[in-house]
Amino acid sequence: MIASKIKAAVRDVHDFPKQGIIFKDITPILKDPGLCKEITTALAEQLRGLEIDVVAGIESRGFLFGPSLAQLLGIPFVPIRKAGKLPYKTISQSYDLEYGSATIECHEDALLAGQKVLIHDDLLATGGTVVAASKLIMQLGASVAAYSFIISLDFLNGRQRLVPYGDQVFSLADY
């Protein structure tokens, strides 16, 4: 089962990025190309039957599987980046994290009005970053078709924060 393979590969890093946080490090997964392929395939399988025009990946770990997922689905990939990292005209959204605050951006021409967007990231925690990404997508006149994550930390209730923006939330391994 994919969930048990993911959990066996993920490394817990205590007190990162600050005291009291247990960071779920997915980089050990990247050492196993077979597992990476299984993850991408499993993510795509979860989305079967949904109408999705674009995959939007959130920096930086949403860039690890997001482009491969978009290629597998045969649709474009759009990066959502930290402020100041994109070269063209952008729109931005600020938000609070469980350990601070941040701003994300996307190009103002990244999406077309009416497009249905899959937001992908490696991990769903409190949902702050993903809510901000949802707001960016809506600013451009597109809508959230679904969310996909490799890991969901269900005890942090991030799924509930996403409901106003989209109710299709998929993950492969839940904690």
C-alpha cells in the first residue's frame, strides 16, 4: 500500500523549523525513483474523473511532484512562488503559518478565467499556504477543482480550512 511506503520513507525532524515542530521530511522519498513513480501514479488515480485544466504547485516542495503530475495528466503546470521569485508581473497573497507569516505570488497571466485548477503540495498542515494559493487562483478568475497532497497532518485540521474554496481534497498518507 502506498501510504505505508510513504510513511516508511518519510523522516521526522524534531524542532524544525522551530522548537516544538516535528517536520515531515519527504526528501528520502526522492532517493527511490520507483516510489516517486508510484506516488505520481497514485496521485493521478485519485483525480480520475475530475475536470482539471492546470496543476498549480506551491513552492518549494509542491515543485517536486507537481510538474510530473501535470505531465502525466497532460496539462500545464503553474508555479506558485515565494514573493520576489517570479520574473514577470505578479499578484500576491499574504498569510499566516503555524510558525510565522509569508507571501506567495503567481504571474498575473498564469491562468485563464474559468480554468479549473488542481493545487498540489507535498503536505497539508494547517492549510494557511493552500488557502492563500486558493485566493490567488480566484483573483485570476479561475477556480479550485481539487487539492492533492502526498501527506496530510489531519490532527491540524487543515482540510476544514479548504472547504470554502473546494471540497475535493486528496492525500496519500494521513497522520
